[in-house]
Amino acid sequence: MIVTVVAIFDEFNPHAPLAKVLKERLIRLAAELQDVNLKSLNLLPPMDADVVVYLSYNLKYTVRWRIANDVPDYVEKEVAQACALKGYIAWKTTTVNIFKGNN
């Protein structure tokens, strides 16, 4: 299984105090989550499947996460457990796909 963790800066205010530090921190946390905490997912079958995890800040600068694609339940639980151990909160959305364009 291919694991990709992406740092998303959607609600991130680039003019906020310490914006550069917060951006670099989020990039580092994404790399750490991918390379260390979710490394065990690389060995799970199917080997050609992938999981994409988004990391971002909420308005209070707490790190939040969400899985961006459809994955089996056991993968979702593994990601949720790893993120909970790091103190990240689940990224709640009101829509199913927040990146889908308006038609």
C-alpha cells in the first residue's frame, strides 16, 4: 500500500504571526506521519492500493487530518489510531467531497 500525507493550507492565514514556522511545522509533521507513524501500512495488501491523508490546521491552529480517498475500514482505523496518538483531531466536513467542483 502506498501512503501519501499532504500538508494542506486551505484555511491557513499566510499573514498570521509565525506563519512561516507553522507552515514548516505542518510540512514536517506530514513527512513524519508518512515516513514513521504510517510506515506499517506500506506492508499491507493490496500493494498497488494507496491511501492519501490530508493534514491541515483548524482556526485554532490545531492539527487536523482526513483521509482523501476510499480505503478499507482497517486502513481507516490504523490512520485514525496513529493520528490520535499524535494528538491530531479528525477533520469534520459537511460535504462528502470538499474538492468537488460545483456543477
